[in-house]
Amino acid sequence: MIRINLLGQARPKATKTTVPLEATIQIVFLLVALGLAAVVLGITYYQQKRELDATNAKIASLRAEKATLQTIKAEVDRFESQKAVLQQRINVIETLQKNRSGGQELLSMVANTVVRVDSLWLTNLDRKGNNLEIKGQAGSINAVANFITQLKRSGYFDNVEIKEAQETDLVKSAQTFGFSMTAAIAGAAPPESQAKPQPAGGKAPAQPAVKGRS
């Protein structure tokens, strides 16, 4: 298309606007600042992300370690429970063994005392702790008194006290006396080297037995 200027005047030339130098410098500084800020933000984000990843990894490791420790703790608790049960059984066995051996020693001590007395035998022996309750029959009151003397002299027993002694009709053709007494087991048995007292009447003691000679 051809344009024709009918006015006969020259067209004015377009003027170019110039940007001041200060404004250019400010724009450059702004762009540089924005670039630096982007770099700093990028570096900060990367560092924080790396720390966050390390923290998450440590948390996962601690959780795994906690699970392992809980498993070990459960095993330890199970072993402790089994140990307690076994220890209880051992204690029961030891108590039974101690009571069994203690009962044998007690019977031996009583037997060694009874055989030194004529015409006397025991019908009941009850132990409560270190205290004994003794019941029996004798052919005379002197036999009961002699038995008390022998208990005191044996060194096996302390605090021997007669509770009751009276005539009974246990044997129709003979005179018998029922008796009951108490005694405490001494703290220590006497040495075997000590001489044993002779029974009343100067008779030699018979072989050990729970029942005395009648």
C-alpha cells in the first residue's frame, strides 16, 4: 500500500527515550541481589533437606534399635521368670532336705536319751520350731524323773519341764504312769567325746532305740 502525504509537511521523526545510568545500575544490582538470594535459598534448602534426611535416618535407626532392645528385654524377662520358678523349686527342695535331715537328727537325739531310762517309752513327739512336746508311758514316777534328768544331761535339750504325770490303767496287770512334758532343742549338740551318764541302777545302756527297755 502506498501512502500519500496530502498536507505537504514532513512527518516528525520518532524520538528515542534514554534510560538514566543510575536506573540501569539499580536494575543490575536488583537482578544480582535476586540471583544471590536464589542461590542462598537453594543452598539453605539443600542443607536443611540433608539434615532432615539425616534426622529421619537416625530416627529410623533408633526405632529399629528400640525394637531390638524390646525383644531382648522380653527374653530377659522370660529368663528371669524361669529363674524365679527354678529358685523357688530349689528352695522347696532344700527346705524338705533340711527338714528331713533335721527330723532324723531329732529322732536320734531322743532315742539316745530314751534308751538310758528303764521302763519308759514314748507315745507322741510333736515339734514346733525348736520346741518339743513329749508324751509317753512309764513304769514308775522315778522313771519319769530319771528321763527328765537324762534329757537335761544329754546336752541336746534345754528348758525341760514336766506338764503332767499321773497313773493310768493302760496295762491292767502293771502300774503305769502317763506323762507329758516340754523341752527346747539346744543350740549345739555336745561333743561325742563326752562321757555318757549311766542309767539309774548302774545298768549299762542298751543299743539305741526309740522305745526304752520295759
